Amino acid sequence: MKIKVLGAYGGRYRDLGTTCFQLSERVILDAGNVMRGLGKDCLKIDHVLLTHAHLDHIVDIPFMIDYTFRYRERPLNIYGLRETLDAIKEYVMNWNIWPEFSSIRLINSGDYAVNYIEIEPYVEFELEDLRIRTFPSNHTIPTLSYVIKRDGKGVLITGDTYKNPEVWNTINGDYEIKALITEVSYPSYMHNLAEVSKHHTPKTLKEELENLDREVDLYVMHLKPNSIEELLEEIKGELPQVKVLRDGDEIII
């Protein structure tokens, strides 16, 4: 199983992209850096799994459907919690900010350009050759963590999260999970902001890792661009076993 990191950061600055992972040729998780990350290959994407509705995770959905519309023969399927999909439809794809493409038919097939597909926590489903299960993250709005498997090996991607016992219970109880991708957003001295916005610091993630009973590969993402140098230094000292993801990285499970 190979995962390509299209966007690894918790904000945009210069050429840094926000959260986006390519899980297969046709499936991505979150849509923070599709256009820069994939270029014309975004034409191949048919499925977008969303963790939640914050801007850095959905920002390229309007641009992707706009660019691919004239070429598409199949709808773009967008998966998420009901609250996530409702937010996109109400605040973004609403004819005021951007066209509501779920009511527009594709030129090449007559299908509607976008399908919104609601998913619920703890429901397992298959998508392409992936087996997917979700559970709630601990964030400021309804958010999903994803366990994604192929051929009996998998990864847990938390999306944005703060302290969450379910992450460690899930990994400890499922030996098919070989890797964890989670987040660190702020240096530890900014713990007040991290706590109220429900993001990790190196200190809180280090504390949480004490709940992990076995070895898995550990990756972090979502570093805030205005704190990258501080975070890299602190992570190096406090979390030497953790790899910091960057745009363009590939993870082999």
C-alpha cells in the first residue's frame, strides 16, 4: 500500500500545501492541495474522503470540479459526515461562493457532476480496492479518523485531533494497522491555543504515545507554517521516533 502526501501542512504559505493524501489512483483523503499536488492527474480522481469541513481540508474541491468538469464522464463522489457535507453545500457550493455542481449535469454523460455520500462513524465499507473504517476524532467540529487497509495492511489517519483514547485503543487492538499518521500543529509553549482549537503540540502527542502498546511507524503532519522551524526542532528532541511529513512524500505500508 502506497500513500502519496499531496499536502502536509496546517496552512498555506508560498508553496506549502494543506492536508491531502492520495490513497490510490482514483481516491484521495481530504482536498487541501489537489491542484498543485496532482496537476492534470486530478482528472483521474473519482472519490474524495473528507475528515471534516475546515477550509484547509476542502479548499481544492471547487477548483478540482471546475477544472475537470468538461472532461468528466463520472461524477465526483464526496464522502463525509452529514455535518461536513452540509457545510460544504451551505457555505461553499451554494451558487453564491461557487456553483452547486451537484445540480449540474456533466457534458459527456448526463450524470450530475457531484455526488455527496454521507458516511457514519464505525461503519466499514469498501472503495475501489480499499477497506475503510471510521471513528470520531476529537476536534472542534465533527471530524472523522480513518483506518484504511489494502491486502491486510493498513494505516490510521487521524486528521485534525487532540487527545483521543480511541486512537490508541484502535491501534492496540488491530495488528493489521502498521502506521499512524497524526498531527502536530503548534509548539508546546502555545498549548493554550492548541487546547482550545483541539490540536496537538509535541508535548501532548508525546503524552498520548504512552498509550501505544506496540510498535508502528509514526508520522506527523499539519505543522503550522509560521512555526515550522520551532516545531521541527522540538519534534526532533521530544519525538525522535516520529517522521515529519512534507509535500510530495510517499509512505509505503
